[in-house]
Amino acid sequence: MLLNEILPENSVLTQENILDDYRLSYESRQVSLLGRKDVMGGRAKFGIFGDGKEVAQVAMARAFRRGDFRSGYYRDQTIEAALGNLTWQQFFAQIYAHADVDHEPHTGGRSMNGHYATRWLDEQGHWRDQTQLYNSVCDISPTAGQIPRALGLAYASKLYRLNQEIQHLTSFSRQGNEIVFATIGDASTSQGMFWETMNAAGVLQVPLLMSVWDDGYGISVPIEYQTTKGSISKALAGLQRNEDEPGIEIFAVKGWDYPALIETYQKAAALCRSEHVPVLVHVQELTQPQGHSSSGSHERYKSKNRLMWEAEHDCNLLFRDWILDNGYASEENLESIEAEAKEKAREARNLAWKAYRSDIEHDQQQAVALLEQAARESTPAREDVKNLLAELQKTYLPLRRDLVGAVRKALRYLRSEPVPAQGALQEWLRQEVALNEKRYSTHLYSQSDESPLNVEAISAVYEPDSPLVDGREIVRSYFDALFARDPRLVALGEDVGQIGDVNQGFAGLQEKYGEIRITDTGIRETTIIGQGIGLAMRGLRPVVEIQYFDYVYYALATLTDDLATLRYRTAGGQKAPLIIRTRGHRLEGIWHSGSPLGTMINSLRGLHIVVPRNFTQAAGFYNTLMQGDDPALVIEPLNSYRLKERLPANLDTLCLPLGQPEILREGTHLTLVTYGSMCRLALEAATQLAQVGIEIEVIDVQTLLPFDREHRIVESVKKTNRVLFADEDMPGGASAYMLQQVLEEQNAYRWLDSPPRTLAAREHRPPYGSDGDYFSKPNVEDIFNLVYEIMQEAEPQNFPGLY
């Protein structure tokens, strides 16, 4: 262990700072111990804590500067407290799931404990000055899930340093001087997200400081089953930079050695900040005194020798010994600090519990009073209501669900007996449902004035001499205009740079706007998305490309766990308006089938999903999304890049509204609802159906999330009395989703004279070749035949059988 002779050279290590760090480490341990007791005592459902990692975390916090970012994991409570982002009362409020951002500002009670977030957005949903904050991106539980975005947060610093055109954005960066502190448990480094990120960081040379908290286990699985050579720093040695080759810098340090930790983090942060060299800090020999979580005991899988070793190597205990050995405090000083820390933890716990319960007890008092009134006023329901009251009284620490459930049951009992209490209970229930909607179901999408749903529509304008060009030229002209007017715009992905993407949508633009703005990446979809998320979190407007729609599966965990939930899980405190650009539909082959939209719809609530049928439509949607502050997935129609379109005169200002279908062809016999490349097939089928006397109305939904916000489709069904939903997804996917939206949400079933139908692809992915595509996905003949079948059933005299 390093002794105090090194300390005069390090201004961080004053006696005051040392004792402050010990005080905080001790406080953090006490709240962990009390937190577990609260779980075991029934006050909270689950607990996962940062005990055993306190000393390393206070050392890391000493290297943190305003404007820096933490992209961490759910044991970082000591860091957050050290930075002033977390009070211990807030710590307990989160354990109790207090759904009030005034008490639990990190997630509004939506995430389990250990998930911390800086509120970057003000009450209007606008950016605050990130350079004045100690920034923490809201944690997520999936192992290593926090790591891809860390790459993007660090990459943003590189762009802010190198691109003078964005250095005026001083509320997001001080010329790229910010570094990103990522944290991860050692076992989670086995995840591919970690390895992909470390490789990309070494390639990009970004200021990412990765801390690995190594306590020797991943729940019950020891390190020898996790990592080659039993050491992540040894396993990553091939990435170590040298005089001739860039790479990453690697430090290894013991998690109980306070002065060594301070020295290591100061060196690592200085290197990372000044030279933008990615750094790995492998913090070894940590312990977990309470085990992995409140769900089990580590005594089940750790030997007695291991448990004894952990007790001897407890970082707080060894930190205490070091302070005493080097004369920074006496035994009496430390005992006083410890007593104060215990009292502070208890007081925070009591205040948090009182605040949490007072909100519920206020509702409880109202509900009980109304139920008592109902019991007095009702004769036939009196005993039933009294039983409900008795059940409530027996319930240990009743929750809102218990109150709402009791009132709902009471209203059942009172349904046939109008008494004054019935109306009062109904009103109480309406108010409570509205409040709980706000507590638990808001901020899935933007609620600010910058929502893309607020963007005013601007139709395409065509001149008499508007040229007819390939679709790829439309989208290329659009991005050219967009890059020219918005210096915040960044595009990155496989092949988007030098060759201008595989379909030439960026042809020549890298040469025009520079590699710093239009950048090729490796084949690494997860960290492409991570780069985009991090850039969007730091005030830039990235458009990242997943080359083909199928490849989005590589990044689906990052999209659904991180990006899609960000605004929701922070109760409106954070956002990342990333646009993901890909291409799909009518691809051939098992691995390029291109239309898994049912998966996207059900995985990516929180993103807008846009399915333009051509590139003029795509440009209009991109413009709308760029003016908004929500993330989005845009699936361009692959087989339309070389189809001709007229070039609008206002391509750079054209805006299409989200959630508004367009009627492409009017008809009277049946409404056909579809999107994307299927629109061309539907229109061709409509032409052929007209030849046999069937006029169908073809509707392009244009966006799947949101879907038909003004309920235009039901108006068509009122006219035609029949509906068919067609797409290229597998059965039960997007076509079934559209059916549910129109029949259930819009109540279109009331207007139907024939059963609603869906037409989707086969259950398997399409085989390679044009015949494989034809016999696997809906084609013109399939549409014709199904529509004809529907009409034959309705009017057999007019439409005799075909086969």
C-alpha cells in the first residue's frame, strides 16, 4: 500500500479531502446496509447496492469535472453522492419507488434503486447547460447495456474539439474538454457490447475512461469462468497503445488502496482529457459485503476462506487503517465521523419514508372516508364494503393499487344502488387514475413544444420544369441541403463516407463536408447506435445508418433498453433525438428479408417509426424529425432508389406530419391499408381490380408509430365497409397491429359488412431469388385474389369464382 510520502505531490489529497472521502464512504456503506434491511422488512421490493466499491468511487469522483459524463452501472451510488447528484434521502426515495420527481428526481420512481440520472432538461423539456453539470446518463439494468452510448458521449468530445463549426454550442462542450467515465462490473465485460466498444474506442481515439469494478464474481460465477486469464486488463493487453501504434491505456489498481486509486484516476483522467486517449482502469480485489443483491445470499456460493478474505479486504476498513497509520485522524476522530454518518443515514431514511408514505396515506384517508360513507348509506352493499375496509386495515403498508382496487370493488357492489357516496367514489377514482397516469405513464414521447408532432406540415412544391430523377438523387440532394444549413448534423455508418453509402444517398457529400461530419465506421451495429445515442445526448443531431433493416437486430438491445426508454425512465429528464436510417422491404434472401416491423413496433415504443413509400416522402419526414426532439427509425424503400420521382423545388423545407395517412387512390368497395414498398403493389393491384369492376381505396399509413392520429382510416371504412391490411411482415406482425389500431382504437368494426382481413408474408423468411420473393411475400396477384375473394363472398352474383 502506498504511504503518505507521495501525498505532498498531489493537491487532491489534503487532510480535509481524505476525511471527507472517508465520511462519504462510510455513509454510503450505512445506506446500503439500511437499504437491504428495508427490503427484507417489506418496505421495498428489491435492492442492489454499491457496498464494497466506495473507496474506488470517491477516488474516481475526485477526477470528475463539471461537463464530464458518467455512463455507469447500478452500483455507482458513492460516485453520485460525491458529485452532489444524489442525496441519501433521494437514495431511499428511489428504493421506495416514490413516484415524485421532487423527491426522486433521477427516475421519478420508475427505475429500481441504483439508477441515477442528471436532469438535463428543464420543465419545458429544453436543454440545460451541460457544462455546468456533473452529468450522469440514466443507468439501465441489462448487463453492459450502458457501454455503447458511452462511446458516443466520448466521440462527441472529439467532434467538439475538431469541428470549429460547432464550437459555438458552449452549453454542451468546452471545446471537447469533457471525458466520459464509464463503469461496469467485471463479469459484464464478457458481454459483446463491452468488447465492441473498447475496440471502437481504440480505433476512434476518444476520451473514454472505462472503470471495471472487479469483485471476482458475476452473481455466483467466479472470474475463471468469465474472462480469459482471469483478468480483463490482461485479456485486453493487445489493445495497449505503444510508441508506434495508437490504442488504449491500461491501469490496474487495488480497490482498497486509497492513495493508489487517487493517483491512478488523476493520471488516467489527465491523459484521457488532454490527449483523448481511451483508458481502462481495472479496479481489482473489491468485495461485495452484502452479496449481489437482496435476492440471495453470497454465502451459498462463496467459500469460508473467500468470505474471510473479503472481510479482511473490505475497502472501508483498509481505508480506515491507512488514515490511522498515517496520522490523518485519531481513533476518536473516526469514531465521531462514523457516528455522524450512521445518524445521517438513519435520518435520510426516515425522512424519505415519511415523505413517501404521507403521499399514499393522504389518498388512503380519502378512500377510507368515502368507503365508510358508502357503508353507512348502503343497505344491500354494507357488509361487502365493510369487508373491503377490514381488508384494507389488515394490509401491511397499503399501496395505491390496494386503494384503487378497493374502490373499484366497492363501485361494483354499489352499481345498482345510487347513493351519494357512489358519485364521490367515482370522482375519487377518476382523479386517482389521472394522477397515476401522470406518475407512471407520461414522457414516452416528447411533451415539449419541440415535439415533432407539433411541426407544421409543408407540402411539396413542383415547378413546371421540375426534373424526373432517381430516388437516390432525391435523398442525396436532401442531405446535401441539410448538411449545408445545420452544422450540428453528423452522419455515420458502414460505407456512408467514401462511397456515399451502398445506394449513393450520400454520394460526394463526405468530400464536400469532411470526414468529421460524414464518417465511415466498422461493421459494429451496436456501437454505431451507441455513437448516435451519445452524440444526440450532447446536443448534436446524428443520423446513423444501419445498412440493411435486418441488421438492426444486432443493435436491438441498445435500441429498446436504452434509447426507446430514455425519456420515459427519467420522467422527462433526459432525451436523445437520434435518427436511425436504414433500408428495407422487398429484399431477397433469408438474411435480407427486410421487413421485421412487428418486432420494431413492439420493441421500440418511445421511437417514431417512419415507413416512407418514396424519397420525396422520406425527405419530408426527415425534415419533420430534425425539427423535433424525439428519436426515430426511418426505413427507406430499398427498391425505390432507382425509380424516378419529380424533384420538389422545396426539398429542404418540405415537412410531412407524423401519424397522418394519405389516400393514394379513392374507391368504394374496400379499403386497403399498407405502407412502404407495398404501396406500389397495392396501386397496381387496384388498377387491375378496377378492370373487373372493383374499386378499392388505397391508403398509405406513412408512419406506424404514431399511427393515424386523426382516425382517417375509419372514415374510409365507413364508406367502403370492408378493410384489408397488407404488408411484408410475417403473419401477426405489423398487419395485425394495424388491424388492432383501426378496429379497436377507431371502432371500425361497427362499419364492416365483411370480415376484416390481413395479408402478410409467409411464416418463413424468403428464399433467395425473384421466385423466392414472389412466393414468400405478398405480390400483385395475391392482393388481387384476396380482394376479389372478399367481394365474391359479398356479391357472388357479380364476382364468380376464379379458380
